[in-house]
Amino acid sequence: MLTQLDQNQTKEMMEKNYATFTFPHAKDAYGNDASKVYLQPDKLKTVTEKDWFGNEKTYQKGLLTDEKAGYNSYYVTDTPKLNSETKHTYFATRGSDGLSLNTLNDWASNNGSFTLFNAYIPQAKLANKAMHTKS
């Protein structure tokens, strides 16, 4: 499971544009060593918009992150850089946060759309775009 970056991983991400995670004894589907993986970066930009009441709201947005939509994914590879030497890639999407006023956008537009109307949720569209762009 990926968690917040520690200080060394944050420094590595800033300097090398990836962060290393080590999972001792991990194997891939063929029994090969898969103990070291590399978190690939997301180019984030800060977006400022006005809400329904005219208040400015600021959030982070990138290919793998959209705070407004409650979406966050991670792209992990078996090589420091995604290139022709990369044999294994992993795409993980974070689930919903607990229901609160701050996460209402996630629950109402995504989970509500799916459970009430069997709709293709906005987060799924973002994940689909991210997978096709990165691969």
C-alpha cells in the first residue's frame, strides 16, 4: 500500500522526478522479484474557481489528481523512468474519503451518480484518461 511520502522519498521526487518504494519479498505474477517500485510524478497545477456563492476555491489538478472531483491515482513502474525498459506498470486509484461537508463533491457527483442512476462516474472518466495517457 502506498502512503504519504517520507522525507527521503519527497527529496527523491524533487531531485529525480520519482520516489522509490521497497516491498521486501514481493514477486510479480511470474515469480520474479518485484520488491522495488517507482512512483511516477504527476504534474500538478493550482486552479482557482468561484463556487456557487462567489467564494474563490483553490484546488490541485493534474493527470492523476483532481481535488475538486475527489480523484487521486498513482502510477507505479518497475523502472525509475517510464520508458521502453519498463516491463511492469501499476495503476492504483484511491477510494472515496469518509462522507463530510468537505467531501460532498466526491459522494454526490461520483458515488451518488453510480448508486442512484447506474451512471459512468466522473472519476472513472478521469482514470480512463490517465491510463491511456500514461501507457
